[in-house]
Amino acid sequence: MIKTKGLNPKKRKKVINSGFKKIKKYGIFNSILSDGEHLFCYGDSNLYYLEKRFKTKKPLLKEIKDGKIRLKHPVEKTILISTRPLTKDKWTKIKGLKVFKDGEFV
């Protein structure tokens, strides 16, 4: 078990990366893990990501905080993760651990 509760983001990344490397010793290992704030993607063979930004007249997502609905900014950011490129866009192969937050590479 990998324990990361209470760790700052840099320590958390280090602990998760260490755990993933131990698992990788047993064979090919690709993983996607989230702590609810960050997305940890570990690529050993076939794992790719694509950053996308969408400009909209109206925000695509709504955020609920303190019981109130707030519209997010009209430029939405997202990360697509796949075991192979799904479109003709330029996908980036993930080698080792990559961390994403709020639709961006950290």
C-alpha cells in the first residue's frame, strides 16, 4: 500500500513514483491514479496524453462550492489519456510518471 495522506504534492509524487517503480519490476506497467486533486499517470509501454483547450461562449463546466453554483472560465482545459493516440492531433507518449492538475501538466 502506498500511503500519501498528509504529504505535500512533491513528496506525494516521490512516494507514488517509488511505488510504481517497484510494481514495474514485475513486468509492463501503465497506471492512472487520482487523489481527487492530481492525476498521476505512469507510462511504461503505451500511454499517451493530449492537452486540449476549448474556447466557448458559455462555460462548459459548473463548479459547486459552499452550496452555490459558479460557472468556470470560458476557456476550458482538459487532459485526455489513452493507450494509443485517438485523433490526428499530436499526442505525447508518457514515459515514467507525469502529474496533471486542473487540465494541465504539473
